[in-house]
Amino acid sequence: MHITLIGLGIKDGDMTLSAERALSCGAKIMARTSHGEAYARLGGREVEYLDEVYARSRNFDTLNKNLAKRVLDAAKTQPVVYCVDGSVGEDEGCKIILSKCRDCTVIEGVSKISHIKCAARLQHSCVTALSAYDISSLRSCPAAVIYDLDDFYLASEVKQKLTDIFGEECGCTFIEGDSVHKIKVYEIDRFKTYSADCAVAIEEGEFLKKQRYDYADLEHMVALLRAPGGCPWDRAQTNDSIKGNMIEEAYELVDAINRGDDDGIEEECGDVLLQAAFHSVMKSEQGAFNGGDVLTRVVKKLIFRHSHIFGGDKAADEGAALGVWEKNKMKEKHQTTYTESLKAVPINFPACMRAQKVGKRAAKSGMDFLSPLSASERMGEEVVELLKALQAEDKDGVFEEAGDVLLSAVNTCRLAGVDCEQALAAATDKFIARFAKFEELVLADGKACADLCDEEYDWYWLQAKNAIKGN
């Protein structure tokens, strides 16, 4: 098996003398495609073009594997010369062939990536280059070169991805052969024709003038604010001094979610991320860890805990999936007893939330009420004990029994499938609405709430309840 890999360069005239000689040696000639100016010099020769492989390949990765397989299979019976546009070293299919065939000769051609970079006059030295067929894999980067832009659909996909990373108003360069067009990202899919010689080059502007930012930019901004000459307030903060801000921002995010306010959710998600970035940047300054460590850890955690997706566990439904998650969580945290799991619930959770979570974890040991009804019976017993403590004017007893009543109420709600925090919040909102109507009715009668007798309080409250629909 012998394969000669030839890079044809960018356009007619780029082919080297070595390539000419290799094409005349009598071997079977194959070419990645028939489209593009670089393939013009193959005219007049007997060439097997692999255009049909594009049509039956699901994605860019599959395409290159299929192209490589066709060449490798052909080389089993005769020497093969395989031609690609641009450079052999830039072609993913050629890379696969080189990894599987020891007997290969490489004849390099003009790099299409270098050609595009020069044509666009990119300033960044760090440039991500990839085929338009692989555009979904593009990640945030300072500059990018996208080639193989050979149809409108791909142009639309490239436009959307570059909009996400750089912004639709960001300037870019559209290259078509020797023609160079300075356009905006939103114009990428507005050309009349596309071919294998079309490409897009783009680079981000100055940091403070960028249209789009990513998490790395957020950490960079925090670092700038904390650097010498930065903001005095930001420089003075510690992990301890701003820890309360995370709780506030989390509550504001949940509030926006409850309102169904998409604009508010967008803003508050950013504020939560800012707090996370602030803490990780400060820990990076201390040499403890950095943002990359944080993101790596959470992704690895998701892989480990979803062993029913990425491992050997099975989960047919939501409950089974949660069970796998909890099992893996205990293993990850080296928890060998249920008590360790209970003690791991943060003590600074809202008391109602903490009680519900502790009850849920304790139930995994098998210790739980049989039903919400049996839990409510215990709640009734606790209420009786609270009444006895009140009658005895036992202050410590009242404190203890009040806690037992609340805990039993939480257990009842948990077993009934009710989120206690949400239920209590809803009840509080309902009380506020009723009280507002109650006060409105009292004032409308020319009275003051503080002057009402017990009977009047009861009467007005009943009127308020009846006036508030659905309550």
C-alpha cells in the first residue's frame, strides 16, 4: 500500500513540479472534490472525484473518515495519488490517512489558511481555522478563518455561529478566489453564489469595544478591576466580604424566573456569573485555583454523576436517574453513612429548605412516614404538645415544640410533593393580598384598623377573603 498525498494549493498555477511528476507516475488519481480553482490542473487526467462522499456524510467528522476510507481501500490494490486543495497538513482526511498508512509520500501545497489570513490582513497571531462543514465545533477565539464555504446553507450556519461569538455587527472579510469583500457578519449569507473557494476571516476588536463577551472575558474584566490602578472598591473585596452578594443575586434570579421576565433572567444570570467569577479570580490571586479549574471540576462532576449516560448504570425514568445521581454523589464525596449525607446539607440554607432536604436524604435510609397523611397525624401530635407548652408558659418548651410543628409540617409537604419554600411564599403573598383588601375595606368605611374590635376584625377579614378571587 503506497499513497502519495498532494496539496494542490489555492488556485491554478500553485501546483509544484514534484506534484506534476507524481501525477504522471501511472498511479490511480483521486481528488477530494471537483469543485474549486485548485483542481483545474487535474483536467485532462483520469481522476476519481469524491464529491458523492459529501452527500452521504452526516457531519464533518464523518466526512473526513469516509474520504480517508475510500483512499485507503483503493490503495489496497494499487498505488494511489490523493489530491486536496490547499495544504496536506491542513486537511483532516489526510491526517487520518497518515495515521493509518506508514507508506505515504507528502507533497505539500500552498496553505489556503495562510492565503486567507494574508488576504484578510488579520492582525492576531492566534487564529482558529476550520472548515465551514465543522462550524458547530468553533469556540470562542480572538480570530477565526472559515473555509469551504460552498453553499448558502453553510453560509447561514457560519453567520449564526460568528454572531454568537463576535456579534452580528462585527466586521469581517469575505474572500472569493482573488476577490476580497469587507462586510458585516450579518451579510455573510447575502451573496448570490458560493463555491469551494469562498471563505470568511474575522477577528475581535479592542477588549472594551467588543460586541460579544464570554466567561473568560468576564474573569479578565474582574482581574482588570482588581489590578493596580483598578477600582478601589473591587480591590478591597475578599471572598468573605462579598459572600452575601451571591445569595442576594441568586434570590433576584429566582424572582425574575417567578415573574417570567426573560430580560430580568438574562440580567440576573449575568450577576450570578459575576459573583462566581469574582470568587474564582480572588482564589486565583491566592494561588488556590482558577476559573479553568472551576469549569473543569463541574464538567467532570456532571460526567461522573451521569453514569447512566456516560457509564454503565441504567435509568429508565426520572426517579431512577435521580437515584443514580445521589449514589454517585455520595461516592464522590466519600460519604459512607446517611448521617454524613445529612450533615453535608449547608447550615446556611433557609431553615425550611434545609429541613426539606434533610428529610429527603434521611428518607433514603428507609426512615420515613408511610404517607403524607401519616406525617400530618404526627403534625397534629406536635401541635398538641405546643399547646401544652403555651398553657404552661414554658418558654423553652414553646421554642422546642414550635420547631417540631414546623419540621412535621415540612415532612407533610415533602411527602405530598409540595415545595415548602414555594408553598410558604405563596401563602405569604396570599396573606398580603387579603390584608391589602381588608385595609381597603376598613378605610372605605372611615375607620382605622387599630381601632377595630375583635368582631369587626373578623367581619372585615371575611369580606376581604371573599373579595379576593381564587382564595
